Amino acid sequence: MTGKKTMLMTEGTIWEQLLLFSIPLLIGNLFQQLYNTVDSIVVGNFIGSEALAAVGSSNSLINLIIGMFLGIATGAGVIISQYYGAGDERKLSWAVHTCIALSLIGGVALSILGVLASPLILKWMGTPDDVMDGSVIYLRIFFSGSLFNLLYNMTAGVLRAVGDSRRPLYYLAVSSAVNVVLDLLFVVGFHMGIAGAAWATIIAQAVSAALALIALMRTQDIYRVELKKIKIDVRMMKRILAIGIPSGIQQSIISLSNVIVQANINIYGSAAMAGYGASSKIDGFVTLPLQSFCIAATTFTGQNIGAKKKKRVMQGIFQGIAISLVYTLILSPILLWRSEDVLRIFSSDPDVLEYGRISMTILIPLYSTLAIHQILMGTFRGAGKTMVTMLIGLGNMCILRMIYINGIVPFFHSFEAVMLCYPITWFSTMVMDIVYCWKGKWLPKDLSEREENQ
């Protein structure tokens, strides 16, 4: 059943499988993170801090609008990993072709929504006038290429769900190289400004989407894509959406809370926006391994639930957390020590550097809470419990965060007070994850019963 490029994670050494799956995924995610980061480096150094602020302030809005669709991709990955672990060829084919169809429909809808809504939301966020025009240009061009963004995330999600984290890495390496070359060509060579950075990004995304789709069409394994079969299977769509929509709501609403946080940061001016934007790029790179471990936990759990292996699922939790904690405890002190040097990649402006340093000093010490959260969230999602992860995420990273921003920050009005909303809610989320893992009934009943009766 398995091809040479896929990994069936129902047998073998758990920690080794998690690492072998995560490393290509991590490197691939690093390349994906390079998209906007290269934009920020080129824009910050060759255009100016206002343009850097425009690109940086766009991130939370981008995450808000695409969050729902990425959640659906998560739901598709859970379903596909379970069918692949169970060896159900017919239902796996239905799921793969349905999720490709959903990505095509969603990509068109997202392009229209993003282009129309960007100016209004940026204005609602309190984006300063000196940043507004550049932000609108960047976002409208970015969202015009949403079809490529969604198609890549869905096709790469299919590959990862069947245990193949290598090919998405290769495709992102190619597209990232395209992005770097086009950034320099459009911004430095053709003097296209912030629009050049946006066009470079969507062209690079188109390359990665095309490569991933071609790979699915050429494989001889049971998850092969055939163009004539791409259509919505209503029953399969309902199951994908039942798992995916809660994840999408979670991502979108948490992103909405981040938009509100960004609006509070905007109050302190373009230097604060640029400093926070630079630190968020670094934060994105640092947390990528944790996100990779999360996806590995989802695939691992889904396949083992499909294979009816409860004990192995539980072992995966502890070994995944151990791997994540070792990573954060090694990296965090190094990053704190060299924070200003890293920030200088984006800007040499002293005010921008100071705001970036403050952000990193507040966020980095609590990365260990994210390490535990990501493994537990990935496990719950692999078990199909996306509604629970949604409720935990919304309760802490949205509702509690907004209570803090609106109820506490006004009494301690400062940039530092705004930034504290992140580590506070990371910690509370981790605590609730642990309680649910310990007390909640998140494993399927038939899994528990079958294994206990064997």
C-alpha cells in the first residue's frame, strides 16, 4: 500500500518517526516562512521602515482571512491520514478529490473577498496614513493569488497525511528560490516597490502549487489525483467540514484577536509596527519546529487511530512533548542573548530595534508552553477532536486575550503591556490542554474497546 516516499507511522520507533517526519516538514516550513520574510528584508532595506511596517501589519490580516480555508485543509488531512492508516482505498480517493475541489472553489472565493475587504479592514485596524497605501497594495495583490495558496496547502496536506513530508519540502525550496530572485528583480531591479514584493510572493506560490499537484497526479499510490475525478462528494465534504470548520474558526478568530492586538500596537506608530513586525518574523521561524511537530502528531495520531493502536497514540504524546521541550529549552536562551543582532537583518533604525527587542524579551521565555500545546493540539486533531481544540483555543487565545487587552491594558498603557497578552494566554491554553488530555474522553470509543478486547 505505501509508496517509497510515504511513511506509515503505525510501526517502528515513535520518536524516530516523529523526527524523520518533522525534519523535512520543518525545512519546508522554513522555506514557506521565507516568503514574507524575504519581502520584509528587501522592503525594509531598499524601500524604508514605512514599507516594512506595511508588510508586517498585513500578516495578522492575511492569517485572519485564510484561516478558515487552512482549517478545512487540516480537516482533510485528518480524514486522509485515518483512511490511509486503515488502507481504505475507495474512501481515501473520495476524500482526496473532494478536498482538491474545495481548494479550487475556496481559492476563487478568497481572492474576491480579500481584494474587496482589505481597505476596509485596514482602516478598522487603525493603520496609520503613512502605511495605508502600501498595505492596501500589498494585500490586494497577495489575495489575488489565493487560489495558488490554498491549492498548495491542500495538496501538500494530502502528501503529509500519507506520511510524505519530503516532497513538499522540495517544492517549497524551489518556490522560495523563485521568490528571492523575483523580490530582488522586481524591487531592486525594476523599482516596483511594495507591489513587486507581493507579485514575487504569489508567483512563487503558483510554482509550489503546480509542483505539488503534478506529484499527486503522477503517483501510483492509492491517493493519486485524476483530473476527471475532481468533484465534491457530499458525504465526504460533510465529514471534512465537520472536522475542518472548527479548526478554521479557531484559526480565524484567533487571528482576529491578533488583528485587534495589532491595532493596539499601531497606536505607538510606524516604528513600533516595524519592530513588532520584525520580531514576529523571527518568532515565526522559531515556532516553525513546534508547528512541524504538531503536524507530525496529527498525522501520527490519525494513522494509528485508523490502525486501532491506542497505546501507541499515548506513547506518541509523551515522546513528542519531550522532543519539543528539548528544542525550546536549547534555543530560547541563545535567541534572547543575540536578539538585537538578529533584528538588524530587518532594520538598522534604533527605534525599530528597541521595539523588536522588547517584543522578543517578552515572548521567548514562554515558548516552552507552546511546545506542549502544539503536541497536544496536534494529537487531539488527529483524533478528530477539532471542536475541543477550537473551544480551548478560542477561550484562551481569543476571549481571554481580548479581556486582557480591553480590561487590563488600559490601566497599564504601554507597548509592553500589550505584548504580555501572548505569553499569558499561551500558558492558560497549555493548562487547559493538559487537563483535557488527562480527564477528557478524546480517543474514539471503538479504538479503546477493540484494543482492550484483544
